[in-house]
Amino acid sequence: MLIDAMRIVARETGFTIVDHTFGFTAVREDDDRHLLFCLSTGEWSIYDSRTARLITNGFDLGSFLAAARRYFDLSSATAEAVQKEYAA
């Protein structure tokens, strides 16, 4: 499932995951740059954690991995592995 792939990316890039009814929110306790919000429907959003301003959002794995590489320093090897494992 897409949400499982998003959880892997969040964990691999140092986020702490807080589960809730609709999906999860991910934060980095030692870094106040970004906040990640993911819904079980596959929708995701990245916010500036200091201002709560939306930075980017999307609905599919490819766009999520591209954003994670840009904003969370996700390695290309991890992005490729997640893409391969969860490609629909």
C-alpha cells in the first residue's frame, strides 16, 4: 500500500511517526524544517513546520518520492527500492 511506502520513507529519513485515524503525521524532533502529513487514501502534504505553510503535496508514489528526495534528503537507492517494492 502507498501509505506503507510513505512510512518507510519517513522512517528512513529520520522522522518520528505519529499515527492517527486518517493516516499519520511525521515530525523530526531535532529539526524544525518540515512536517509530513499522509492520509491512508494516499494523499500527502509537506509543510514548513515553522510557519505551517504548505510547501508541496500530491497523490502518488512517484511525486512523493521526488519530494522526499528534495526536502528530506532521501537517497536515490532508497527511493528506487521503495518504488520497486510498492509500484502498482
